[in-house]
Amino acid sequence: MIQKNLKSISGLTLIEILIGIVVSSIMMAAIYTTYSIVNNTYGQVLEKAKVSKSSRDLIEVLIRDIRMSGFKYFLGQNNLGYPRDSYLEFVGGASTAEKSHDPIIIIQNELGHAAIDETYSAISKHNPSDTCCDKIHIVYDDFNQHDDTQPYKRYKLTYYAEPLDDGTKDGVTINPRYGIFKSKISWKQDIGDETGDWVADCSECYEKELIRDYVEDMEFVALDKEGVVLNPYPSTKTEASRANLYKVRAVDIRLAFISEKPFFRFESREGSERQLKGFSRTIRSFSDRYLRDNVVVTVYTRNIVGQDIF
């Protein structure tokens, strides 16, 4: 009876077990491969979204400040005992951008900035072929009724770039990058004073505030009322460029960002490099694994209507 029951018990042969192991291994490999692909894709989406969000934040700040360029505060008739309009000295067409009160000054392809001292050491780029970055000075007026000493205010904002590392780590080349910085200084001129000076020690002032990391390029293009690029750029360097300071009616902004981590799985092959193009820059090609993305926007300078705005 016992022998008969033993004979009726079914089992698996060694071959069947091996087949089961092989099929299970194939299924696990397929599941892992699918997971890896989905995970890598999700990581790329997050990295691209991160680049996009931070770029939008910087663009919004730039748009707001450029729109303020050339703004002048008119108080009019008042019971506060303050002048009807601004008494602040205007220094237009100065020989240096640091001293000037002109609403917008664009300096092409120059790193670094000294808010007050116009003499500062030149900053080297990671690579001589790097296009980063332009610099922009923005001047506008404001008013503070609680400041009896100087109710009328004038501020100068400067956006500029500097290298954030040397592009190497432990002797190995990594992702070299630039950072966008912002400074804010104020014109100090009390009521009754005939002249004043730029200062960086006011309560609203700050210098070299990092507002965006991992930047590849920052470019500004000034346009006239017809939408034509002003040439030369509005600046204080030459008489011709100073003549264009009050012809600016819009500014094209291009910001190029680079991902913090490698984005692509492989480097580009020779002949199929990824390209980055600007307004007036030479097209640059890259074979590394990092993502680069351009953000382009046009801002209208609604307060610049002539040379007598201040």
C-alpha cells in the first residue's frame, strides 16, 4: 500500500528545474532592463525640468529689472515738504560704465565686476573659446517717503558672470561652469547736496550675490524702435556707442544653461556633436554627456524714451 502511494507522487526532473531557472532569469533580466530604462528616462526628465525651472526664475528677474531701466519717480505736489521731482545729479555719457547713470549699458564678452572700484583684475575663462558672458548695467529711480535725508533714490543693478571652479577635480576634467552674479549699489546725495557718489553700503545694497549656477553663456542684444540691432552696442567706450545709449527700445536676452550631472548616456561621435548657437556667437559643438539648453526672450524698455529721462 505504501509503495503504491509513493509511485503516484509526481515530481520535477533536473531538466525541468533548469528550464524554470533559465526562464526566471530571462524574466528578471527583462524586468531589470525595463526598470533601468524608465529610471534613466525619469532622471533625464527631472534634470531637464530642473534646468528649465531655474532658467525661468532668472529670466523673470531679468525681465523685471530691465523693464525698470530709466524709470524716474515724480512725486508732484505733496504735503511732505519734499521736492516735486528728483533733484539727484545725473551723470550721463561718462567715460566708464561704473560712473555712468545711463539706463542700460551692455558690455560684451567680459567676466567679473567691481561695484564701486572701476579697476579690477581681469578674470580668465575656463577655455579661451568660451563665449560666456555679457554684462549689463541697469539704472532706475525710486522714492522712500520715510527717508527725510534722501527721499529720492537711484539704484544701479549689474548682472555679470564669473567662473565657479577650474573645471578639474583630482586632476580629471569635469564639468566647468560659470555663475551669474548680481550687485546693487545706490546713489548717495542728500537734499541740498549738489553732487553725490555711488555707494555699496546702503541697507538695500548687496554685492556679488550668486543667483544662478551652471551657466554656459549670457548674451544681451540691444534693439532700436524698429527692432534693428544697435551697432555699436550701447556703452560708454566710444562716442558712437554712447550715442546709442538712449536709442534702446528692447533687449533680447539669451541664457544658455548646462546640466549639473551628465545627461546623455554616451558622448557624441565625431561628426555628430551637439551644437549650441547664440545671437551673434560662433556656433559651438560639444561631444560630452552634458545637456545644454537655450532660453531666449525679448524685453521692452518702456521707460527709455529719450536722453532727458533723468
